[in-house]
Amino acid sequence: MSDLTFNKIAGGVLLTGLIIFGLREASDIVFAKHELEKPGYEIAVAEEAGEGGAAAEVAPDWGSVLTPANVTAGQAVSAKCASCHNFTAENHTGPGLFGVVGRKPGTHPGFAYSPAMVEYGNKNPVWDYDKLDTFLKAPGKDVSGTKMTFVGLKKQEDRIAIIAYLHSLGSSLPIPAPKPAGAAPAAPAAAGEAPAAGTAAAGSAPVPAAVGAGGAATGPTPAPNATKGSGEAAQRPGG
């Protein structure tokens, strides 16, 4: 074997080794494993407003919001519930929702409710508007142990709409009368500020002024039997 042939073979072996080494290093860089600080996946969840956060929700005036417009909006919102519920009396993964507004919780025929929902129904005999609103906001939080795994409808307008739609489906619960609009409270006077002219101080009756000679207004006339000077008691009637 000549020296030239030997050099060619040695060079080929060396080149092959370098290629294998290079591919190994490159694969380690591309497919390197990074240890997770915490197992699982992080899911972003909106935190509830606490102290200093958004104002608390005000309970809806059900007599004013159960309108045909909200019934139509609620039919669209009901698509979020259709994978588990029928809007008829027929049961699906969840109980049929026809007539649910006004029905006793945990009593729809043919559905196997969780013990938690049966117990809830024993304590709350009617699905009224406020109870449905609270339950639909966070079912698992309101009735711990319920089979309903739906996270809930966080927007109040969505809950109002779906309740209006459910009410239109054979509900036995009457719609309450709208609440009367309250009058705006008067602005309180600043501390130390005198009442406006012509108005009496709060909690006191106006005192008429006596008219003296020449039409000049004088101070209020003292009432009879007023308390006399120091050390002299007022007389009692008949005494």
C-alpha cells in the first residue's frame, strides 16, 4: 500500500468521525431538554376583584330585564350550554332545561343528580332568578360537588340573557314588577355651612316671626309657662 493510499483512508476515517461528532453536538443543541420548574401547564385565570378593585355587581331588576330582546340574546348564549343540555324536557349529559326556571333543583325526572345538587334542592325549593344568576356565574363554587363542570358565565349580561331565554321555555315563575326608580338623594351641606335662606335646619320646625309696631319683624314670641329665671321652677298644670 502506497503512502498516498494510506493518507486517503486515514483522512476519510478522520472526516467521518468529525461529521458524526458534529451531528451529535448539533442534535444536543436543537433537542436539548429543559427541566420544568413546576409540572403541568399554567392556565391564566382572571382574578376576582378584591379590595380596591372593580365595584361589586348589583343584583338585576328582573322585572325590567326579562325582555324579548334579552330572550333573543339568551338564545345565542345558549350555544355555550348545548353540548351538555337540551332545551327541551329530554335529558342529555345534563338535565333537560325546559321549565327549569321555577322548578325545584335536583328534581327533573330521569336524571341522576349528584348528592350535592339533591341537598341543594332540599335547602332551596325553587330555581328563582337570583339563585340561577349565582349558580350560573360559578356552578362548582356555588354547589360544591355538582356534576356540572362548566366554568360559568362571568359576564352578568350573559347570565341575564340566558335566564330570560330559559324563562321563555315553559317557566312557572312569574315575572316580578319592575322596581320604581328611586329619587336622587340631596347633596349634603358642607360642615359648618349654614342652611340656605328660606329653609329650616334639618329636624326643626320653622318658627314664625311676630310683627311689631310699624311692621318691623321681631323675634319669636316666647311660649306661655316658659321656664323662668334661675332657681324658679315652672308651674305644673293645676298646681
